[in-house]
Amino acid sequence: MERTVVWYLRMSLVYFIAGAIIGFSVLLWPGEAGYYISTHVHLNLLGFMSMMIYGVGYHILPKFSGRHMYSPMIMKVQFWLSNAGLTGMAVSWPFVARGSEGTAETMLILTSAMSLLAVILFAINILKTVKVVQM
Ligand code: HEM
Ligand code: HEM
């Protein structure tokens, strides 16, 4: 497997563990739930699920189309953007939920924009890769 693909899969599982730990902690301390749910939800859905789909998608979709990936460079840039984006979101969200303004808010907006850009790069890279194969 390509190195970046393996790292997408590894990071996906790291986020799964972190998301599950936060979900479980929220069960133990329900009073804190309101501050940590957004982090829990996005570690699981944007971290575990989306990152797993990025990795598996990059590995199998070009093969299924009988083509090379449109841009391995986009895949690498997207890896760093999506990980920096999600980590920043996960860390800053509880502060913003507690009412912090300034740095935390700016960090949440900036890292959310990085996650969004990563989503768009993934879409472009896959759309440019997969093509109809004549049967
Ligand atoms: C060990 C695993 C997990 C535990 C212990 C856990 C626990 C929790 C808890 C306590 C809540 C808050 C419920 C509430 O009071 O409103 C919650 C919410 C949520 N969890 Fe998890 N969770 C786990 C895994 C997951 C996974 C794997 C996903 C998605 C792939 C997920 C998605 C969500 C979502 C979307 C919400 C928000 C639901 C809403 O809008 O109210 N959770 N989870
Ligand atoms: C660019 C990436 C994303 C950004 C910037 C983003 C941002 C947000 C924001 C601002 C909220 C409202 C949180 C609140 O204040 O209560 C939210 C909620 C939510 N998002 Fe996302 N999101 C992203 C990606 C995703 C993805 C990919 C999924 C699912 C696959 C997802 C699932 C959810 C769910 C289930 C909720 C409701 C959680 C709850 O019950 O509190 N998000 N998101």
C-alpha cells in the first residue's frame, strides 16, 4: 500500500479511539457533554469515518477504474490539511463551547476551513480519477 494511504488508515483509527474515549467520558460526566459532543461527533465522523473513506477510496477507486490516481500530490496535501484541520477543530471546539472568544474561535474557523478544503480536494481528486469503463 502507498505510504500516505497507510497513514490515512492509521490516523482514522487514532481518531476512532480518541472519539470513543471522549464518547465514553461524556457518559461518565454528562454535565460536560455540551462542551465535548462536537469534538466527539467530528472525531468519529470526520476523523474515523471520513479518514477511513479517504484512505480506502484512494487505494481502491483508481484500481476499480483501471487508472492511476489523478494527483498523488493532492492526496498528500489533503492528508496534512485534513489532519491539521480536524486536530485543530477537536481541540478548539470545547473552548469555544465554553464561551472562549479570540484565539479559540479563530482557530476553530481556520481549522474548519482547512477541513473543508480537504473535503473539496478529495472530491476533485476522485472525480478526476474515476471514469466510466466500457464493459
Ligand atoms: C465507545 C463508543 C462511543 C460512545 C461511548 C459514545 C457515546 C456518546 C454519548 C454519551 C453521546 C451523547 C448523547 C447525548 O447525551 O446527547 C454521543 C453522541 C453522539 N455520538 Fe457517540 N459514542 C461512541 C461512538 C460513536 C461513533 C463511532 C459515532 C459515529 C461514527 C458516534 C456518533 C455520535 C453522534 C453523531 C452523536 C451526537 C448525537 C446527537 O446529535 O445528539 N458515536 N455519543
Ligand atoms: C469541513 C468539515 C466540517 C465542519 C466545518 C463541520 C462543522 C459543524 C458545525 C459548526 C456543527 C454545529 C455544532 C454545534 O455548534 O452544535 C456541526 C454539527 C454536526 N456535524 Fe459537522 N462539520 C464538518 C464535517 C462533518 C462531517 C463530514 C460529518 C458527518 C460525516 C458531520 C456531522 C455532523 C453532525 C452529526 C453534527 C451534529 C452534532 C450534534 O448533534 O451536536 N460534520 N458540524
